[in-house]
Amino acid sequence: MHVPAKICGLSTPETVEAAVACGAGFIGFNFFPASPRFVEPEAAARLAEPARAAGVRICAITVDAGDEVLDRIARILRPDLIQLHGKESLARGSEVARRTGVGLIRALPVGSAADLAAAGPWSDLADHLLLDARPPEGAGMTGGLGRAFDWTITKDFRPPRPWFLAGGLDPWNIAEALATSGAPMADVSSGVERGPGLKDASLISAFLDAVRRARQ
């Protein structure tokens, strides 16, 4: 049975293998050029093959990507879901869904309870929401920064579809994070790395095991 968790920013066969072997329900490939986790669609497509065969859902992480980039990702990777992790409007999200024919994950920055209001308009369009810590002013990236937000904010958050908790998660705090936040699913990137963009297979295994135990 797949674990309700997404391992994001994978870039090597070994770490994809670890995610698949340990039961990740989702894996993500990062297509934001400024990220240390960036991969080209051709590389992502090769890496995704064993995961797809195992029934793992393939996610493409994008940040305000243009049509040409999105078309290329959709054609070459054939993802199950495209994650919008920038400032995309609802209208742009609808356009991306129509253009690619792919499901959506909408990432939303959270710093206070008031930020949860942004989820409402996306609830009918996005397959999943992903709540991530709001990045500091001037940050060059919108996610993968190892920052957490106050998990108590989401205790009563009940959107129509299962949502991901993200931001500052790792194998040691994920059980507490899930219990405190009420999140049904988890998303991790930097928390299973030994350095920027360098995923660690043992940390991936530990994270997924911790989510599995928390959900038993």
C-alpha cells in the first residue's frame, strides 16, 4: 500500500528507487531552473519509469512556467499532476489544466491562519492543495527552503480533497506535524537531503516509515 506522502525534487535513479521501494504515493520532479533540484524533462522521464510502473503518481513542480515549458513537460514526462508553486492565478491554473490535460496541485504559502482563505477558490479546480511555509521576502525560491509554519493553523482545515502539508518536515518531526496539523498527506524535499538538492536514500526511507507509522 502506498504511503500518503510525496518525495519532491528527485534527480537520481537511486533516490527514485528508494522512494518507490519504501512506498511513496507520489514523487516530484522540479522544473524551476533556479532550484538545486532542477532536472530536464528528458531526465525526469527516464527517472519516472520505474515509479510509474509501480503505480506511483508522477508530479511536475513548476513555478510560473510558460506555455512552451509546460507543453514540453506534458509531452515528454507525461505527469499525473502539475504542481503550481508560483504566483499563478486561478485563471492561469484553469488554462494550464486545459492545455496539458493534467491534474493540478496548487501550492499555497502559509504564514498565518488568514492565508488559508486563498484555498477556497482553488478547491474545485485543483486535485490537491499543498500548504507550504511562506518564504521570506527576497527568497529566490518559493519552496524547498526547510521552513515550517505553525501547524496548529490547519487543525480544522477541511478542503474537499486531501491536501499535503509541506515546509520544514523531516523524519524526526513528521509524526508530530501530521498529528498537530491534521494533514492527510505529507510533502518533503530538503528534509530528506544531505545537502542542497542531494537526496539521501536512507532519509527517504526513514521519512516514509515515519509517515506509515503515524497513519497506522
